[in-house]
Amino acid sequence: MRTSPHISPMKQLILWVILVTMPAHSLRAYASRPLPDRARLADDPHVQSALTWLRKNLASISDTQIRLTEIPAPSFQESARAAAIRSLFEQAGLHTEIDKTGNVIATLPGANPGANVNVNPGSTSATNSAAPDARNTVMLSAHLDTVFPTGTDVKVQHEGDRWIAPGISDNGTGLAALIALARAFHAAQIKPQLNILFVANVGEEGEGNLRGMRALIDTYGPRLKAVIVLDGSSTDHVTTKALASRRMEAVITGPGGHSWSDFGMPNPINALVRGSVRFIATKVPAAPRTTYNLGQIEGGTSINSIPHEARLKVDIRSESESELTRLETALRDCISAGVRDEMEAARDRSKGKLEFKVELLGSRPGGDLRPDSPLLAALRAADDYVGNQSRPERSSTDANIPLAQGIDAISIGAGGNGGGAHSLQEWYDPAGREIGLQRAFLTLVAMSGIAPTK
Ligand SMILES: [Zn+2]
């Protein structure tokens, strides 16, 4: 366990438990509170009971993860997994609904959602207004969907300490933790100050284009104090910066024909290859970091046919919006030039010409969490308590959507270790999972506050 040179982890826990459990009106008096009050709150039996519950229920949390992973959930086809999660939330005593986008939303109402809860665990200068805060809700989310198409074998295999299955970590781990935290609140009978929404959302991966989170932020945005996204495994990072990205598709079509008798006719695959070769010669800067990936290419019907169609999907990411725009323009120009080159090279243009379009499949906005955010302070305090160290990271996650709108949000792994995400060899090792669970729980409860017990 990592210890701060000045304040022990336990004392830090004491500090923030005091802050979060204190009614708003007493916060101004916080700085002058005598020590004994702090000590009493440090032993908050509900917090301790939830942490213990998480530690003692690792086997059933693992069972849940395996069960959910084995329900296929490609983006846009999440409903079977959503239904299973809905019933798990209901078993945790939560009112649960599925919205029209397909997100599963379980509500734990706060005792005093108008309260201006001070959630900065490290601060001794509480800045609170008497006015009720419209931001009275904290959202904890994990995405339901996987990148694996229908028909992929999602049965979990065991190899030594590792479990292997597509989606086992991304996002089996996040979903298992989401359910576990809801159950821990229920088991420990914790009544938060603010409302908590436990959400299993659709459409995070690929062409899902964050549609689940977009719908949630449309509905709940103005009420959200913070969004905590559980995505994948590990506890080594905290995503505080949203990586902006664009996803493009180029489609080139032509008349198509026979490889021998129609030779010389313009060929859409040739045009796509010509354009692609031009595009991959485009220079990208190391800073701001900018990347592109030609991720999927398809077209044609047989080896001896001139194809009538060719398609290419490209993912573009950058720390800079202007680099994104530059690369998007470069792709459009290169595909157009590839089509022109192929038409010029064609020996027989009388049999028709090529058409093309380049479309934006998706766009993820960027945004950064402010460094003095109470959410980051809560995560740091939780890290200290569980003896974890994590580095801030920029990534493309569900947190992009709230961050782009100025809502405090982070994305974190939910514990244990995983690898091979988005591959059929994806694996998960649950060793050390409780650190991830406790870290997420403490961060959430620091943001929601706890209602004082009578
Ligand atoms: Zn994920």
C-alpha cells in the first residue's frame, strides 16, 4: 500500500468520509470541527460493510462476468445481454428501465439530491453555496456491446489462471463491476445523498459511435455531477482526456465485368488501392499525436470478376481537431485522386465509369477533465486508500461525450488484468480484482455522498 508522506490512507479516508457525509449546511463549519467527530465518521459502518461485501463476493462477481460474457452482444444487438442485466439490477433492489436506445438504467435515489455535497476529499476549504445544486446525479456506466459479430464463439475457456473469450475483459469486467457495486450499495444499505444511476449502455464500440452515451447525456446531462465509466480491466490508468476521432468509409462502384473479356474496364478495387497508397503516404505529426488506420477493406465477388464495388473503412484519431480535419480532407482527396488515376489508366471507358463517395461513419468529440475536478480528487483518494497508483491517460471512451460537454467524467478499468482486447484471444485474470472494485466504489461514494444515518 502506498502511503502519503503526510497523511496516512486511513486518515485520508476519514477526511473524505467526513466531507461527503456532512449535510451541506454544516460544511462551512468543517474547518473548525474537532477531531473526535472525524474519527467517528471514519468508521462509517456502511462504507466498511460495502468494502467487505466486495471482498467476500469475488466468486459470485466472477460468475456474473462469465455469464454475461457468454451472452453475445454485438453493437446494435445488445438486447439479450441488456435483459440479463436488468434482472440483476432488479435483484439488487433497484428500479430499472430500458430506454428507447436500449440502455439499461437502474436508479438509486438520493436522500437529499438537492444538497450541494462537497466531494473534494483533499480540500479543507469547502466552497459551498446555500443554493441547491441542479447537478444532483452521479452516473456509473459500463458498455454492453462487443466488437464481435453474431456467430462468434463467446464460450469462456479456462487456461491456468486466465479466462479466454471475446469480450471477457472489454467489457465483461466493467459489467461485472457495475452489478457488483450496485449489489454492494444494496447489501450495505447505503443511502447516497445524490441520486446514482447505474447504467449498462449500448453502442460504445465501433460504429455504435457512442450512441448509448449520447442518448444518456441528452437525457440526463444537465443533472449530472459526474460520470464514471467502467471499461475493461486493470487499475493502472484513469482516462481524463477524451481522444477525438473520426471514422470514415470510402465506397467506389463501377459496372463490373469479366476478368478476361472486359479487361481494361475501370476497376473499383484498383481505384481504392491507388487512393489508399496515396493516403498512407500522408505525414502525421508525433505531437499532437495523430494516427490513422485502414481497418477494413472489402469488395468483389470472385477472383475472375472485375468487381462492381470496393469499400474501405478508416479510423483517424488525434489530440488536435485541426489534424483530424486535415486527415479527413486528405482521405477524401486521395480517394478522389485514386478514382481519377484508375479512370485515366483504363483502356476501355466506354463500358462505364467509376462513382465514389467518402462518408463520415462516426465522430467522437474531444475534451479534457479539469485538473482541479472533485471527481479526479475522489479517484486519487480512492487510489491512495487501496494502495494503487494510476496514470492519467487520453483515450477514446464513453467519457468523450460528457467531457465534450463540460461534464466531469473519467473512464477506469474495473480491476484484475486483461489483454488481447478486440481479438478472439482476449483474456482476463481476476487476481487483484478487489482493488479495482474498491477503487471504483470509493470514487462513486465520494461523489454521491452518504446520507447521515439516524
Ligand atoms: Zn470497452
